[in-house]
Amino acid sequence: MVKMKYAVVFVTAANLKEAKKIASVVVKERLVACVNIVKKIESIYWWQGKIEKSAEVLLIMKTKISLAKKLIKKVKSLHSYKVPEIIMFPIIAGNPDYLKWMEDETK
């Protein structure tokens, strides 16, 4: 069995300005090694008893699972949403050189 050490984290943001702010802070603080920003996604979801549709921006973050609590706390402190999406998926395999780079670039 592979020990899950690294993860990809999805965070949606209200707009590009918010996404860049969140990405810059979490990279600077070495909570993640990298953030990809995907512009112009459309989200359809339940919120407060009704179906909503929103234009959003998706952040795809690469980090260590051991940093999950700190990362979640930081993103929540920077985010405009009452309940921001912050979900983590373990990386079960990957390019060893890339995983080593992730290790080296996070605290």
C-alpha cells in the first residue's frame, strides 16, 4: 500500500482577483508548491434551499497532506464565501521528480 503523502486541492473563488490573492498567499507561505488558476468555470449547486448558478474561478493546488489543516484555515481566512469549497484528493502516484519538488517547496 502506498502511503498518501501528497494531494491536489480544489478551491473555487468568486473571481480572478480573489483567486490570485489566495494563490499568492498560500504559495508565499509555502502551504502549497503550486497553484493553477482555471478561469471562467460555471458552477451549479444547492445553496440555502435553492439551485444557484455562478461564474467562478477554480484553483488547483498541489501540497502535502500534512499541511491540510493550515491550508484550510488560511484559505478560509482569505475567502469571501461563507462556506468555501476546499476539497483535497490524495495523489497515489506521480513523477518522482515532481513529487520531490513539491516536498522541497512546501514547509
